[in-house]
Amino acid sequence: MDKALTFHYDREADILYINTVPPYPAQESEELGDEIIARLNPETGQIEGLEVLFFTARLLRREWFSLPVIADLRIAVSPEMTAEVKADRRLNK
């Protein structure tokens, strides 16, 4: 099932959290390098969240930084909107 991304910034710790599910104790962690931590599903090994440490320091460098993951980003739509899009596609054929 596709999951929306949520973003949370912790100012005190200077960490940007990017999650597909709320963090939970059983998640495993793996350092991906460049002070980025992946939170993994313990059963599937899929990435469920990322923690970008020292986030504001990265912004102050004024350089682009990339996350060492592959993403399939799509617009999240409600079931009603999905039905409308499908209907529009049929009309435009």
C-alpha cells in the first residue's frame, strides 16, 4: 500500500524526520552515511523513515544535498479524485 510522506523538524536536536509511518520501537536503524539514518521495518527491511541529522547546518552550506535512497513520488489523491482522473482519461482517448 502506498503511504504519504510526513515531515517533522526537531529544532532542539536539529533533525529532519521524513516518515511513511509513525516511528515505533521495533524499527531497526541503519546509518546510510553523511549523517543520515534510515528507519527500517524489522520484517521487510523496507525504509519507513529517514532522519537527517544536523539539518540546518546542511542548509547553511547552501549546497544541494541528496538522500541515498530511491523514491517513487506520486501525487496522493483520494478515491473520489482517482475515479475522476480515470473518467477524464477515458474521455480524452
